[in-house]
Amino acid sequence: MADDKQGRDKQALDAENRRLQREIETELERGDEPEPPVEADALEEIEAALETVAFPATGAEVLAAVGDREVVAADGTYTVEELIPRTDRETFASPAAVGVHVRRPTVAAAMKRIVEAADALQNATLEGSQWEGYERTLRELKAIDAADDDEGIRAIADWVVEEIRENRALPGSRAVRREAAKFCRANGYEVRNDEWLGV
């Protein structure tokens, strides 16, 4: 492959597609975990409606196509617009990647806030392993006590957004994990050193 802008763009897109495919495969392999709290029919309808969109698609393009669609979850009803960041910086490789994103609405809504706050930064972009680290931290908070009101997810999203606004920079994923562990311990949840949050 030629070492020019087009070749580098293709390599970056291929790498992103591989990452998203791994993420989808990981989600599908989690058969022993409880089902996501989103109705499967709603996800299928959203993915079907996205078939007319050229992928990879930006968050803004996804919202233009399905932003008003509703996702019914165990804790309430969300529109896709509440779960996908309105930005051109974040892209989705396929309709299935959008489905994976919205199937955990509490985490998706928190990531939307973080991504949109990061989008205001001129010198930084939330992507790759840092994006994955943020999202995994939020998923781990959700898993710690699935019966709670997601206070930990909101608290960490608030902390990240505040850090972005105050410091005009993205906090490292390790700092986000450390803050999540502090929240857990302060609220009586055990975090072992061999767990994701045990930094």
C-alpha cells in the first residue's frame, strides 16, 4: 500500500473496523451474562433503518437517519439522539456497531456526554484505546451493582467532563479508572487489585 494520505486513511479505517469487529464479537461471546436491558426488536429496527446510510458513518450521520428512534430499556425509554454523540469525530463502522453502542443506554449516554465535551477541545480527540478505557470503566461500574440507579456512571461522567472543561485536556484512562475505584470504595463496593478498576 502506498505511503500517502489515502493509504494512511485506509489503514486507519481498517484498524478501526477491526477494533469494532472485535468489540462486536466480544459482546456476542458473552452468552453467560444477563441480556442487555434493551429490547432486541428496537435494535433490529434501528440497524435496518441504518442500511441506507453509507458506512463508516459519523455520529451526526447516524443521528440524521435514526436520531428520533426509541430504545426501550429496563430503566426507561431513550431516543438514539440521547445515546449517540452529535459529532463528526466519532464514526461507526456498521449498523451493528451502532447497535452494540446503544444496547447499554446508561453507558452510551455517559459516553455521549464525554465525547461531546472532548469534541470542544482543539488539541485532543478521544479515540482508540483511551475511548475503550473510558467505556470499559463505565461498563465495570454498571456491573458492580446492576440494581443501583447508576450513580457511579453519572459521577464518573461528571468528573471526566469537569476535568475536560477545567484542564482543557482529556484525563488519562488510568486516572478515570482510579477515580471510579475511589467512588466504589467510598460507597461500600469492594474493588480487588486484580480487577479492571483495581489500579
